[in-house]
Amino acid sequence: MGCPRHQSTSGTSFVALLWLSAVSLLLCSPSQVVEAAGAPPPPPSPAPGPGGCSPEETSSLLRLFHGGAFNITADLPSWRPGTDCCSWEGITCERGTGGVVALDLGERFIYADVNASSLLGLPHLSSINLSRNNLNFSSSSFPSVLAGLPNLTHLNISMEGALHLEFPRLAKLVSLQLSPSPSAYGLKLVNGDLGTLVGNLPSLRELRLDYTDVSRVSKNWCQALPSALPRLQVLSLTRCSLSGPIDSCLSQLSSLAEIYLDYNDFSPSGLPSFTSDFSSLRVLSLSRCGLTGRLPDDLFRHLPKLEILDLSFNSLTGHLPEFPPTSVQILPSSMGYLKSLRELNLGGCKLTGQIPDSIANLTRLQSLVLADNDLTGPIPPAIAGLPLLVTLDLSQNRLSGEIPTGLLSSSQSLKTVLLYNNQLTGPIPPPRLQNNSLNGLGGHLGEHPNPSSSPLEVINLRDNVLEGEIPSSIFKLPRLRYLTLSFNRFNGTLELGLLQNSTMSRLDLSYNLLSVLSKPSDADSSFPSFQRLNLASCNLSSFPDFLRGRNQSVDFLDLSNNKIRGEIPTWIWQVVDGPIMALNLSHNLLEGFEQPVPDILQYNYFKLLDLHSNLLQGPLVLPNGVGFLDYSNNSLSGEIPPSICNASRLQVLDLSSNGFTGSIPPCLGNTTISVLNLRGNKFGGILPQDFGEQCRLSTLDLSENQLQGQLPRSLAKCRQLKVLNLRQNHLVDTFPSWLGNLPLLRVLVLQSNGFHGHVRCDGKANSLQSIQILDVSSNGFIGELPSDCFDRFKEMMMQVQNKLDIIRYGSMGSLGYYQDSVKITVKGEKVEITKILNILVTLDLSNNRFEGAVPSSMWKLKNLVVLNVSRNSLGGPIPPAVKNLASLESLDLSRNMLSGAIPNELAQLTFLGVLDLSYNRLSGRIPQGGQLTTFPNSSFEGNAGLCGLPVSKGCVGDGGGDGQSPVAPPAAPTSRIDWGSKWIAFALGAGIGVSCSPIVLWRRRFFDAPRSHRRR
């Protein structure tokens, strides 16, 4: 949750505003202070054996990774044939024998296929850590091959896609951690249940399946665990799409020491009483779980060993209007019994009352978060006496009185204090300066009174409303390394070429009202050597000259959203030279590359190049080692060069909205690319025909081109595919029911092609089960609506988990993530949705030749937000079951042959904002009440038998006239929304709006990390 913006008076001094404000006090963003305790320890790290590892083990390790973008020289440079593998990075050998006992390559971000059978050549292996990599196990014998590793005790891997796992018997395994690859958003367990997954692991003490969707198969997830894992000590199922209430069978796992069930949906249920049965419990984390009810007064009395308690952002007091005032919960005084507690987070729980003085008993407390509540009274002075406190967040309450005198001066450990949005009064105690990140301030920033003596190393004032000029003294802080002032209202002119702070390595001035001058400086010796430089939206009209000719090694340079004209100079490639090598020049006025174009193919570590939304012309310039490449919204032309087939590290390629011609290179079906967006070009010919087993595509957008032929059946091999958009081409084929076997497919758009025949799904029950957006409009489909398909659309029927998550490639906190977009049709207008939230569920079957009655199964798709079956030949009545579509916001049934009365139940759709029933054969009185009273005559016109408001024809007995006969249907819809002058916001059920506009918004924030959150 971001810090709220607020104003301060402009005359406040630097000390009062930089460090504290009576209304807004914030020394740095809170961080995760305490690591979880209680997990089974990893195996020891023996020294390498004197004789080194055997040739067999060396060979097995060298065969472990292959294909994809794997380059052993770049990814694992110490893994050289002919050398002792015990000296290789990530390898630990047993003393004496020299056998490999541990393989630890976590967080290397390796892209490779895994030859799991090579693990059999490592018989002594006891620990495997391959987490935070992008590894493909689909063609290997994993996990059955693990049966050949009898000594395995620890297994931690990251995988992609759907889990079809049943582990073999591993008698010694004590720790199992499965997580999604960094390039994937999550995993799905699609067969068996948790019992099947871990049933052969009798010694397991630690189970972590975070971000693994078990909702499809594990309705009774809890019952499967006690019998399979009776000695389990650590259970972590964060974001696993679990639903509640939390089953009491969890109490049978009496040895549990750590429980993490954050970001699931256990509503409506209260905090389970059996949590007090875990006498050994050290960690209880149930943040954002939908818990309701009272926070028990004696909750903490029975948990003497508890070290971490996180119940944040639940509704533990109940917030329904019928709850009596006496149910409002105060903060329990029993909190003082938790003498082992190190971290307490009850933020966002609507707690009232005062903070008890007994909190002084929590002498081991390191992090206390009680923000976003309704606490009153003073801040207990005893908090200042907590000797180990590092983070204190009491913001956004109604605390009053003065800030305790010793709170900011006596503690030697306190680094983070958040007291903003309270009712505090009195003087501000003098702070003890520390190395802090600063947030949450407003108003002007004064000069520092004594910058030369300041120990500050990091200042982060991002996301505030600070204004005025940046004080010059802030650049004279001698130890300052990181300075972030982005997303404020600072103004004035700043000459960065005059900087004389040699310690500064990261500077971010983006998105202010500044004008940054790019004059060079003569003070070369003291000028900063930047590693990261962010000057987005700084009114630059040219490339900064102060970077030219310097001994810089910038690995992250963002000059986007400026007014830089002309060509990209050759010297910029020498500035951007580091292990990350990310360059963002998007949203400028650049026209091309300075000639001759440098040989940037040598930059094998170039991770990201973003040049979208410029005026670039000419052919495509392709860096060989790039990972994310975005040239969208330019005027590039020609064909995609054959060298694209050699781009071994390319993950994201966006060439949309250019003028490229020719055919799509066939090799793109067998590369490392995960996101391929060629929308809005002039590509012709047929689609690539040979998608291979190693296909990594998660997004394939070929819409708005001139492609012909049929869909290649080999596309079914792309098991990671989430988004397939083929809108507005010249494809001729039948409905691709075989795509239903793709377990992760969420968006399928076939609009405006030549698809024909009946729409049918194959016989598998899970066909298209994950689909949330299906658009087959403006084709030649015939027959009845596909009732068998509707029965399989589980995502459109089941409770939506993680409603505000979006479809994207990559993780939000990573260097580059790609955010998908899609166009939908509302009232005849194309609307671009730039964030595809999980909660956005749409079905568009319009402008085909469907006939017959609407099947009852369609009215079971209760998650639908947009439904369009207009311009067909559908008949029969609109059934009362339409009320089941409670999330519906746009309904278009126009230009069919529907008959009978409009059901009164239609008025129960409280979110309905767009309705079109025009030009059918409906009759009778138009129901009144609810949303129906808000729609104009055009929503009902062309139905001769309808009467009552808003049409002009009165009903018998109303005393009105007979009204006028309907006019003939016009050639185009008469009711339109002027998208050029008006935005439409879908409430999406939870009051969260998705803004829809023909304006193409910036879909990716490669260089702009998400706004900071208080937790996680």
C-alpha cells in the first residue's frame, strides 16, 4: 500500500521536513527485518576432497543443462572441462571421497532445458537448489529420476507451467520447495492432490509451495497433509488460491513451527481458535486472507514461543453494518505474553482502542506494524525503551499527544519510523541521524544545516508531493551513495555536470517538473561514476554530455519520456557497459542510429533495450545478447532479419505498430522467446508451422496483419501459452478445439478472420478451463452456441483468486516485465484494456451465424464482466437465470431473434453499465427498477412488442398512447460511446476501475519499479 500524499507548509526547515513532520514522520520504508525461524537446516558444507571429483560426476554436471539460451561460458564460467568440479561455483564436495553432495545454483537466472537423468551420475547428492532460474523440465524424467538419489534431503527448484508431479519415495527428504520460474507468474497443480504430491516423502519437515495454484484439485487440501506428513514443521502455501474456512484438521499437524498462508481467501471465517494448540509455533503469517470477526483477547496467551505474527489486512473486527458497536475489537493486552516476539504486524485490521503499555514486555521486538487501523490515545513511552526495535509503523491511525522524547534519540537500532496521518502535537524530538531511506513527505525541502558531517548514505523520497527546488546541500553529503527523488513536484533547473560527489552511484530524478541540463563538467576526478541513472521526464532535449567521454560503467540508464531528437549517438553504447546493461530511450523523438551503426552484437549481457514510441525509421537493428527488446510504435520497415534466429537470449520481442513486411521467420517457433508481439504490421504469408516441444511462448500476438492459411497444429506444443491474439487477419480454419489442451491459456482472440463451422470443445473435461477472455466475433461460425464449451470454462465460473493480479510475463520486481493488453468490443467500439486483471472475464461471440436458443450453461458463467452475442440468429426467451451473471457490466444481445418478456431478474444486475437488447422480438412491459431505469430508448428499440419507459410506446392500462412503430434497423449501431472524449471505467465488482480508452497507454514499465508497498 503506497504512502498517502499530503501537504506541508512551505517554510518548514530542512531538519523538520527531511527527517520528520508532525503529521508525516517517516525515516525509511519498512523492510522485512526478520527471517523465518524453524525451517530444517540445510546440510553442512564439507570441504572438497583432496582428490577432486570423479570424471563421471564432472561429465554428469556438464550434461545437466542444455538448449534454450544456456551458455555455459557466460552462465557458469567456472564450469570448465578438465578442471576439478569441486572448485566450480555452486558445487560442494564431500571431504575425503570428493563426491558431489550439494548443487546450489539458486538465483542464477539460468535459461536452459534440464537433462534430469544426468543427476543419476551424482549418487552422493544430498541437496539440490535450482530456485530462481528459468528451467524447463518438461522433456526430462523429473521427478521420477530422483528415486536414484537415496541421500537427497533438500530439494528447492523453480519450474514453469502446470504440475503433473508425483514424487517417488525419498525416505530422507526433509525439505521440499517448489516455486514458479522468474519468467512465469505461477504454477498450477493439475492432477492428484497435495497428498499425491508428497505421499512418498515420509520424513518431510518443510513444505513450501508458494505461488502454486492448487484450487483445481485440492478442495480438501488440509485433510491430505496430516496423514502424509505427520512430522511437518514448516508449511508455506502463500498465494495458492486456497479457499476457506481454514480446516481444523490443520491442528493435527502438532509439530508445526511455521505457518504461512498469506494471500489466500478464507472468507468468511475468523481466526481459527486451534492456532493456540501449536505450543511450538514460532511463525504465524495469515496476511490478506479474508479473515473476519473478533481478535480474541487471549490469542497470545498460549503461544509463548511465537516470534513472528502477521495478521495484517484482514477484517478482524467485522465491518458489516449490522454488527453492533460492541463487537469492535481493542488491541488485546495479552500481547504482552509474547516475550519471544520479534515481528508483529497487525496493520490494516481496523483495530481500535489504545496501544497497551504491556508492549514494553516485548523486549525482543524488532518490527512493530500497527498502521492503517483506528488506534487512539498516546504513543506509549515504553516503545522508546524497546532495545532491539528496528521498524516502527504506527501511521494512519488517530494517535494523539506528543511523540515520546526518547523515541528517536535513545534507540541505537531504530531505522524506520512511520507516524504520518495521525493527530500528534507538540515539538518534534531531535532524531539521531542514520543511514536511512526517506519517504512520505510534503512541501518544500530546505537546506541541510551541516551536510559535511552527515552520515547519510541512502535517501529515498520517491512517491511524495515534495515541491520547489532541490536543495544544493543534498548533493554535498559526503557519504551519499543512492539518491532517489522521483515522482515528486520538484522544479527548477539542475546542472548535473557540476556534481562533485564521487561516492554517488545511483541517481533517480525521474518524473518531476525539473529541467536537467546536460552540460559537461571539468571536475572529472570528483564527478560521480554512476551505475544507475534515471532521468525520465526531465525535459532533456539531447543526450547528457556529462556522460560522454567519462570513465562510466552505467548498467541502467533511463532517459525515457523526454524530448531528445535526432539520432542515437554511437558513444552511448560505450557508456552503457555493465553486467545488466539496460537502456530505456522510449517516448522521445529519436529518428534513427548514428552511422555507421556500431557492432552492438558484441554486448552479450545486454538485458534490455526499450526504444518504443519514437520516430525510428529503417530496418531493424538487433543486438545479439538482448533479453527484452521493444521497438513498438515506430516507423520501422523491411523484413525481420534472419539473425533473429541466433538471438539466443531473447525473451521478449515487441515490434508492434510498425511497417514490417514479409513473412514471419519460421525459426520464431523454436527459440527462447516467451513474448512475441508483432501486432499492427503488414506481415503476410502463413504462420510458422513448426513449433517445437521446447516452445516457451507465453504471449503470441499477431493481430492486425495480413496472415493467411490455417493455424499450425504444432502450436499445441506451446504449453506455457497464456495469450493468443490473431485478431484481424485472413486466416481460414475451423475452431481450434485442440488449443483447449493448453493448461494456462487465458486469452484467445480470433476476431475478424475466416474461421467457420461449428464451435466445439474436445472431450476432455479440462478443455479451455483457464480461459477468461474468448473472442471469436466476426467470423463464419454456425450452429448452436457451444454448450459443451461453456461447461468447461472453469475460470468463468469459479471464485476468482487474486482478483487484481494481471497477466504478464516476468515478475513485478524484476528488471523487465511485460504487461499484456487486449482489445474488446463494447457498444460497437474497440476498447484497449492495457491491464488484463484476473477479474476481467469477457465472452464475445457476436457477428456470426449462431442460431437456436441460448444454452442454460452460458448463464452459469457468473464471473462474466462483458458478454456479447449480438448479430446472430439466436431465438427463445431471455431466462431468469440471467441474474446469475452478478458481475456483468456490459450485456449485448442485440440483433437476434430473442422473444418473450424481459425478465425482472435483469434488474438485479447492479453493476450493469451497458445494455443493448435492440432489434429482437421481445415483448411486454420493460421491467422497472435497478439499473434498467438508467438505460436509454436505444437499448430497447426495434422490439415492436415492448412497452413502458424508456420506449415511447405505453402499456395497456397506463393511460398512454400506443406509441410509435419501430423503425427499420440502421446499418450500424446507433448507440455509441465517444471514446475520444470520454473514458469508461469498469467497476469490476470491487470498486476497482479499469480505464478503457482508444488511447494506447504505456503497457510496460521496464524501468519503473512498482510503487513501494509496506509489506511484501
